[in-house]
Amino acid sequence: MNNNKIKIGIAGLGTVGSGVINLLEKNKAEILKRSGFEISIVCVSASSKSKKRNCNIEGLNFYTNPLEMIRNESIDILIELIGGELVAKELVIEALEKKIHIVTANKALIALHGNEISEISNKEGCDVAYEASVAGAVPIIKVIRESLNANEIEWIAGIINGTTNYILTEMLKSKKDFNDVLKDAQDLGYAEADPAFDVGGIDAAHKLTILSSICFGIPLNFEAIYIEGIEDIELDDLNYAKELGYAIKHLAIGRKNNDGIELRVHSCLIPKARLIANVDGVKNAVVVSSDAAGPTLYYGAGAGSLATASSVVSDIIDISRKILSKSNNSVPLLSYQRNELQNKKILDINEIESRYYLRIRVKNKPGVLADITKIFGRKSISIESILQKEDLVNDENVPIVLVTHEVIEKNIIDALKDIEKLEVVKGKIIKIRIEELES
């Protein structure tokens, strides 16, 4: 290796891979001025060489098998952008065993296999950088691992899936139902043909797995996260929330309390006064609340070719600096020293305490509200506010919107089971948690 040149190989030439190639070329002079070294792409891997791409790969050694690439090429850093789990995991582990450093944007890889990868990277003395795995261009991983490393982090809450945020934003803006806006999002390329991964909350949960580990010093544990999607959010709820002074956002939340750690992904009502409540469209935003710095907000593009490539190239530069300086000093993969990562109690969703927005459809007759509040009283649930709405379509049944004071989730679930048994209650009760997001 020349003293001022870093050789990289890129596995995966999709949106992000193409963006990395383009950004390295576009800002080549700027990167050299800032870093003092040249980053040279020597090889790439993708399923087809003939596929039309938005990047120039002429002169680069091309492989259809990424494993063959790392076996045949001498590179300093592998950029893993193929996505998925199994092939990516095999590729990354073999690369580490060959003393090749890793940069990846693969949140599933880190969330599901990061504990094992951390052990191997530590053994081999190689870095694994993954800034682009969460929130695209927003440097939230670096902020937590480096900028806030003098702080004890109390809670984190983020809009970290652009598809769900776009759908909720557009439902309210266009006055369309979920299915109609989802189709629009697919037509625009904001949602996949099979959108379950995004709208069902799995993508956000992978990202929360990573964030919670580096925030709270716990091993990566995807299975511990409570997950809800946005499929049951209706336009009525978005409108009623707005009337009450809230916005509905799909959040990933990690919070320490005296009983353990809450890890949950679901829709929430957030006061419109909070900055994060006003993050719309496909943008991402994360609030981190820590003891010394207080709440800090990080906002930007959560996806996109050059936006995500920005984080990938930043990681390449960081690792390159370490290689060229021959430094053994690394930021720990999961922020904490490996022997300081501890399994802590992850609270069951039934144990959390929250305020709740409830929408109950009932027969339009006297005494209904009294019957409902009587059940809440038996469960020690107090009501903060009530909206009784007229139904212009069906006068026989009307919606009642309730906001509760703080209550343990188990108690609200028990109460709603009893209320749904009432003859005057029609259909499923809509329940959405309320998050104030205050320190």
C-alpha cells in the first residue's frame, strides 16, 4: 500500500453503492484536502455487470461473487452494501478474518449478528463502521459513540423510517386513507412492492436495536423490542390528534427507568410544540436526551443515494486515518468497552407507563359515556379530556375520543377488554400511546 492511498472494494452497486462511487469521484479533491490521502476503488461486486447503472465502473475489477472478490483482491476496506443477512454475514466475517476493515450500511446485519461480528473484529484487530445503517445522512451513530460519550443517555426517540413518516404525513395532507397513500408511495419509489418491512415497523426495530445498544451499554437484542406498525392508523385519528394539539408519528423509543429499559417501536401522539412532531415526508429525526447535554435533535435525509453515501464515505475516511496512522486506538464497536456491555432487564410492553389516546365507536344513546368511565374508574384510570364527535355518515354510531392520564399498559388493556364487551361499543377500540418527549 502506498503511504497516501487506501484501496477499497465495494460489494453491492445499488442506490447506495452507486452513490459511494459517484461521491468519491465528485468530492475527490475535497476529500484529499481534508484527509491528506487518496481513496482508490479497485474492485466491485454485483449480480450483473451488464446492468445499467448510475455510476462509472470502467477499469474496476468486477466480480459477480463478493466472496471471490475479497479472496482475489488486496484491499484495505470492504464496503458491504448488498443488504440482507446470510451472504452479508459470511462476507463480512471472511473479510475480517483476512484483516480487511468493514464499512456497512446494513442495519439487519448489525442488529441481528453484530454481537458475533464484534467478537471477530476485536479478535482480528479490524474496525467495523456502520454509520449509514441508521438514518442515512444523519450522523447519529457518531454523535452517540463520540460526541456524547461523556454523557449518561436517559432516552432516545426517533423517526427512523422515511416510508412510514411519508405515509402519515401524506394521509393528513391529502385526506386519503392508508391504502391509497401507500400505493402513491410505491409509485413514487418511497415504499417497496412488499412494504411490510417498513410499514410493519421491522426496519425501525433493527435500527433501534443498534441505537439502544450504543446508548445503554447492552448487547444487541432485536428480539427484545416491542413492535407495532402503522397499518391501523386511520385518517380520523390524524385529524383528532391535530385537534387535540398533537401529531401522530411512528417512533422508535429507548428509555431507561428505575425498573429497566423500554425498547419499543410504535405510533405516538407527540405535542406539536416539539420539533420532531414537525418532521414530515421522508425525512428522519432523532432526539437524544442525556444528563449533561440535555435533549439534542438530529435531522436530515434518512435515505437516498448521495445522502447515505455521505455516511459511508465518512466511515471510509475515519478507518483510513487509523490505517495510515498505524493507530490501534478504536472507538468500541458498540460504544462501550466489550467487558462493560451488560444484559439489563428489558421491560415488557405491559409494564410501561404512558398516557393514551383512545377512539371508541359507540351507539348514539344516553348513558354510554357513564358506562365507559365506570369501567375506567374500577381500573383506577383517570380521564384527562373527552371529545364527543358527530358522525356525519352514520348517526346511529358516534366516535368518542378520550385522553387518559398516565397508566400502566396492562391496566389500560384490561379496561379496554371490558369496554369492548359493552353492547353499546361497536368495533375495535383504537389505542395510541402519547409521548411528551420531555427531559
